[in-house]
Amino acid sequence: MIELPFPDKLLWPNGRTRSYLARWQQTKKHREWARLATLAAKIPAPNGRVDWSVTIHPKTGNVIDRDNAHASLKSYADGIAQALGVDDKLFNTPSLTFGKPIKGGLVRIVIAQ
């Protein structure tokens, strides 16, 4: 299991910024977090397609749009794929569930073996 911080608001499709640099910096930071967490979890490289499930624990009890939540995970998928040594196009659409709110938010990812 990989645990990562709740994605920054700039990574969500509705995240607004006038600075592409700010969005790029968040993308780079989240990708690196995912890469390091995957390496630390010592997940073996997959043979073929990658099934993954994601549980998002939001920061508050507000309802989160499923499509936007999925899109906000792109940087994490890129970092995980890099650590596994595969292209992220091999990732199947994740099974996405929402857990109870946790202060600060949290994303838990399980890669099926």
C-alpha cells in the first residue's frame, strides 16, 4: 500500500491559477512523492497491465466529484509508473472509493499483483 498526501488544488481540473509554473511545480512534487513511496513499498514490476485501487480520504466532509478526483491522480500515476519502470498507459482505470474525512486528507493506493 502506498500512502500519499491529498492532491493539491492546482492538480484538480477546476484548480485555477494564472501561473503554469505553479501547476508544473505541484505536478513535479506529487510525481516525485509517488515515485519515492512506490520505491519504498518495494512493489515488483508488473507483467502487463496494472490494476490499482485508490481510496481518497478527503480533507472535509464535502462531496468530491469522482471524475475530478480521478483526474487529480495523474501525477501520482506518473510517479508510480516511473518507479515500476512501465508506461502509465498500462494502468487500467483505478477502482476509486472515498473513505472518511481525515484532517489534511490522504490518498491510499494499492497496486494489484
